[in-house]
Amino acid sequence: MHESGGAVLGVCSICIEPLLWFGKRADSIPVWAVSGPILQDGLDPETKKALYEELVDHVENELKERKVLHSEIRIWDPFLESACLEAWLRAGYSVKNVQSLMRSVPLNETEVMSTYDKSFSKEVRQGHRRGARVEVNTQCDCDELYRLHATTMERAGSSPRYNPDEISYVLGWNNSLRDVYLCKYEGRTIAFAISLRFNRVTIGWIAGFDRKYAGIRPMNLIFDELIRNSARQGVQTIDFGGEPTAGLSHFKRSIGANPVLCYYLNKTYCNNLYLSFALFLTAKITQFKCLRLRKSTQL
């Protein structure tokens, strides 16, 4: 989306993916939980509304031409005016509010520790005393990170959302787009996190840690460094994602994160029963493939 002079005001990327032999679905990218249109900083509400009006027309024309069965657009914008949703509603999208835990970043790195709960600050100091350290954007092994991520997701009763090739692709980006945090203990990587960055926002993308080293407090050290590094980079907001478990929600809130509303927009272009069957079967086959992939990487 451009202004009359040609400057880019916003970008929206949509992935068209097959549902086996059933058809196609549309999904906003670049990342699963926070994605959709990314608009330039500082736009006034009327300009945002006009951009969304233009965007909906283009998206609808494209998706209908490609004969998709279902589309899902996730809009991450904590300052989005509700009027910007009207164009989506008129086009037949349903809107669902979801919460993501976010926190503001102090202007000065020296103020970071004072913004944590006492328990979190104590565990950061424990991690340092016990000999762990955090490296940022140093060399790492993609397969090793994937194994940490996969086992962490399994403990939470879920499956990895990204495969090793996708993680490797993000690791290949330059440091202006992403940061990789590695917690090392006695020469071994015991935890990691990858964050993505655009405008003045940092997004926690994926993470993982070895449960055997929980007493070293690796994730406390990683998130402390993530916030400090964000302060050094002039980032204003960090998005830590949703609340999949009570324990993870408590951990994120102890860092100073608070819930902010985001919007999920969905539209179905076919029979709902047909779509449900297609999504269910595709998910099961994908889950089976991921299981085989994890087993092969472990071997």
C-alpha cells in the first residue's frame, strides 16, 4: 500500500496453502500468532481506516480468484481503532478478540531490573551466580534449537508450529530483523529464544529450554537480556505472545507484561462441515509428519 508519492504505508503478506486435495486456505504471515497488515508508524486513524478499506478490496479479489476455502487474518496493532474493522465486517469476516501479553521497554537499560517482580529479579541474579551466561546472535546449531523447542512444546501438551527448515530460514535473516538468544552453561546451550523485530516492536517468536537445567534459571536470563537488548535498540514494545498455560502466563506477567487485545478475522467461502473435515484431516496428517521428523532428527 502506497501513498500518492510512492512511499510505502503498509504491507500485508498472505500465504496460500493447500489443504491436501480439498482446496486451499489463506493465512496471514510472517508469524503464526502476530501477523497480518503491518502499517507505518505514526499514521492517523483516518489514514489507517482508508488503508484497510483499500486492503480488504485487494485481499477479497485475490482470494476469490484463487478459490480459497477459508481465510484467517490476524491483526497485531495495540493502537488499532475499532473503525478500521468495519471494512472487514462488511466483507463478511467475523472478528474475534484475543489477548497477547506485552510490555513497554524502559528508555534506559539501567531501569530494567526495577520493572520485574521480586521473584523474577531474584531468579535472574541466581542464574548469574550459578554460572550461566547469555549470548546474542552468536553461532548456533539449528537442529539443536529445534530439539529444545520441540521438547518444550511437548511438555506443554502441544506440537512445534515450525519445522527445522523454517527455523533455519529465520536464522539466515540479518540482525536488523531478528535476534537469537542462547543461554550457555558449562559450554552447552541449555535454552534459547528467537525474537523478530519491525518498527519499534520486538516479538517473542519461539523458545525452548532443557528441563534438567531449570535450576540455572535459563529463561529468566534470556528474557532479561531480551528486554535489555531491546532498550539498547530503541524498541518501545515487546510482545511475548498469549497465555497457553497458567505457569507461562505467570512467568510473562512477572516480567512486567500485561494483556493487550489483538484481532483474529475469519471468513469461510464454502460449506462449514466440508471445511471442518478438511482442516481436521490436514492437521492430523501434518502432526504425523512432524512426529516422524522429530524422530528422525533425534536419531
